[in-house]
Amino acid sequence: MSASPRVVVTGLGTVNPLGGDVPSTWEAALAGTSTAHTLDNDWTERYGLAVDFACTVGIDPFDVLARPEAKKLDPSGRYSLIAAREAWKDAGTPEVDGERLGVVIGTGIGGVWTILDQWDVVRDRGARRVNPFTVPMLMANSSTAHVEIELGARAGAHTPVSACASGAEAVANALDMIRSGRADVVMAGGTEACVHPLPLAGFANMRALSTRTDDPEHASRPYDVDRDGFVLGEGAAMLVLESEEHAKARGARIYAYVSGRGMASDAHHIAAPSTDGQARAIREAVDDAGIAATDVVHLNAHGTSTPLGDIGELEAVQLALDGQTDQLVVTSTKSMTGHLLGGAGALESVFAILAAHHRVAPPTINIENLDPTTPLDVAVNAPRELPAGDIAVLNNAFGFGGHDVAVVFTTA
């Protein structure tokens, strides 16, 4: 039996609170930019929201997309299409047979704006006034479908829906598609657009969100002793994955290798994480990559800024790597972007890849008093250089329901 092909990343794209493309996002991340802000609307007065701040995308999709196509997409679909087009162009618009091209785009919720807006239309104006594009806009696989159609991808189009692990699971599934021989090239990523009164109210009422309404800019503070919950974010990120052979044959620039993935389920609790499940996913990813624990020099952590989750994840990393973590530098970029839910794992994969490619870990910002129980070395408020030579970086993503995903990227 022939060996599975090695898989590389040749294109990146994103739209998120830090920037409308990859270069501006990376620059803002290295600068330690906070994007959390009080929302400019009347939601607090109208609905009595307890939390009135979030991290929102800083561009208007209607300035990027043609108006007719933008109107047929939910905001989550707009973000994913913008990011996919950037990633495809960044990869050099690969020439590939459609039957060897796949798409995997994850989301946690899908078209929540469309669902709720069109319900308002039914209630207030009657069923006959509902947008005829409602169902294609609200369905969770809408982003996957639109990107698949645009690229002419016929090897398979899939939509993992695993809460906050969805984007990372998409990358893992794309890796499997290429390894198994189903495709030579796969567009993979995640998207979410849930900065809306209903999700804000739901997360706030379960006490998952920070309540630092008087200082939203510093509300997302993973590993700080005063962390009190995450800040909701939005956006999308896309990666072009290729077999190494296909990429090298066309002379493509290679950012990094996608060398391993691990997936586990907790079977524990709908909202509380399990250290065991997280550790199993991480250990599987490292084993799948065929590397030693000491090769992992950087972790882009799930790190949401919750009191229990932040430390529990780092304990899971220690467990998975058998305590061989002295070389490991941890970053939670959610301190800058907020939590993109189904888009988080994809965006944080982009950060992990760029960290490996440029040999620098972005900072975790807003840490005023590092929690003394933090068991690993955190890049506190400033970027950190990564070593030369062959290195590995790890991205974790964990979702409500006990969905645990870890992906390993390497420089060779």
C-alpha cells in the first residue's frame, strides 16, 4: 500500500475583526491590537442586553462583493466568500480538475441573521414577503455550497458543524480528503456571523461572556487572574490545502505542512470541557504528525478567557505531551479577535501557520496579572520569536458538546 501524500498549505484568506485580509490581520496581531468595542446600536435599550460589546468585522462586505451576490448571502456566507477568494488568489489560482478539488467549510450555527430576520418578516409583514433565497442563505452548508460552485469543486463538499471546533475540524477533514486520494486540492476553513441580540443574550445568560461593559477593549484576557468570560467575534478564514506533489509540480509557494490531526469526543457535558478528551485529541495529532513532543514549540490555544477552560486546556496539553513542554510558547489570539465560534479554529490555524512561516508567535494581550496556576509559558502582551530549524506548531479547538480537535503544522 502506497504511503499517504504529504499535505501543504499554499493559500490563506480571511476577513475578521483584526483585518479584511491576511496581511492586515497579521500586522494587527503582531501589534497586539484589541478589537472589542461597544456596539453602535440600540440593542441594549430595545432588548435589555446585559452585554453590549463584541469584536466585529471592520469592513463592509458590500464594498468587496458585487451587491447582487451579497444580497443572496447571509453575513456568514459573505465573509466566507471573501476569504475563499483571497485564499484562492494567494495560492496562485491552482489549475486543478474539478473532480480532484474539494471544499470543506465549517460553521457553528450558520445563517442566524437570515433565520431571525426572515422570521421578523413573517411575523410583521406576512409569509408572502419572505425572501425567496431564505433557505439557501440560512442553511449551514450555504458557504460550502457557494464556494464549491464558484470553484467548480466536484471531489466533495462538506460542512462540519461542531460548535467552536467546526473550523479546525474542516482543516482536519480536508487533510483526510487529500491523504485518502479523494482530492489533490481542498479549500478548507470556517465562518460565523453571530453578533446578534439572540446569541449575545443566550451566551450572557449562561455566563459565558465577559461582563466588562465598562472596559470592553480589555475584556478578553486569557490567563489573567481577572478573566471572566469570552468576547463574541465574527468572521471567516480559509486555507488552500494541496498534496505536496501537486503543489511542487506547479511551483507553488508553501507556507507550511499540515502534518497531523486529532479528534476526540468527551461524552461528558454539553458545555463543560473534559481534560481527557482534549488530551486525547492533542496526543493523536502529535502521533499522526510523527513528531516528538519536544518538536512542538508553539501553541495557538483555544484559550477563550474563561476561568476554568483556559487552565484546563493547558493541563491537557501537558498531559498529552507527557510534560515535555519547556520549549512551548502559548498564544491565545482570541484576546484580540474575540471568539469566532465556528470560524475560530480556521482563523487560529491561519495564525499558527503564519507563526511557523515567519518564526514568531503573536502575543496574548490584556494580561495584567498572569494567573499563577498557568502551567505553560505564555507570550504575555508581546510577540515571541520561535526557533530556527524544523519546528511544529499546534492549534487546538474545542466545542460545546465535547468536540475536541487538534491540528499540527510543521515547517518541513
